[in-house]
Amino acid sequence: MPPPDRAQVLASVRRPAEDLTILVGDLVDLARPDARAHEPPEELRLDELVQSAVERARRHAPAVTFAVTAEPCYGQRSRARLARAVGNLLDNAVKWAPPGTPVEVSVSGGEVTVRDHGPGIAGGRPAPRLRPLLSRSGGPRAAGSGLGLAIVKHVADGARGTVVAEPAPGGGTRLRLALALLQTS
């Protein structure tokens, strides 16, 4: 096989394998909440972490437009867990974003907000728990385990933060991940 073709085949196999490895890790993390409790936090910039997650999401969903606004935000967190949580927020928005509409992402004051212009939350109002909260209005993309958003909630809880899903003004859904004790410049 010519080297360029071989590289392309390996890359197409590697991405799903990496995603599956992350998913298995997330399942273990959810099943054993204290499993990563002793993970040392790292200095990080939330805005840069979000920018990296958006670049990854662009590679996985090249037809989707991302509109990003971010201000510098510093803190100490588990980089891998936080990156996965942000990636899950983006994956959820990509799943529900109608063609031709942007996924809007912002980082401000220690909060990551991801907004899609999809069908919105069933009933048009937030519910008290994350899983029912994210019951979308039907449609072919309504299937899913909710695991990604459960992981976001798990990460938020572990970081003394919160995650909220709410109807976005003008339609769609807005997910907000707020992290305690992060500093802006």
C-alpha cells in the first residue's frame, strides 16, 4: 500500500480507537467516582483548553461552523477530565445543530457556554436534573445514552462547579459549565 494511503487508513482507524479508549475511561470514572480523586490538578488556561477542544470538534464535524469568543481564564484542574467535559459539550451541540447554523462557544469568568440552534429542550423549560433536562424534542438524532452529559456533570461536581442546560433565547439549547475558583486576567 502506498505510504499516503496507509497513513490515511491508519488515521481513520486511530480516531475511533482513541474515542473508544476515552469512553471506556469515562465509564470507569463514572462507575468509581473516587478513582481519579487523587489526580493532581495542573495549571491551565481554560480559554486555551476550550480552543483546543473546538479544533478537535472541527476535525470531527467539518460541516459545522463554530463561533468562539474567549477571554483568558486561569486555574488548576485536571486537564484531561476538563478537556473531555468540554469536548462532550461540543459533541452534544454538534449533534443538535441544524445545517447552516453555528455552534456558539464562549469562555468568560470561569464559565464555558456552548449554544446550539437545534430543537431545544423538550417542554421549553429546564428540569431539575441534567438527564431529563436534556431530553430534546424528538427527531432522528434524539437517540443517545446521555453518557457524555453525565460525564460533564461528574466533572463539574468534582471541580466544585455546576453545569446547567437551558433554553437559549431564540431557540436551541445553551449549556453552561461554571468552574469555581478560576481567575480571569
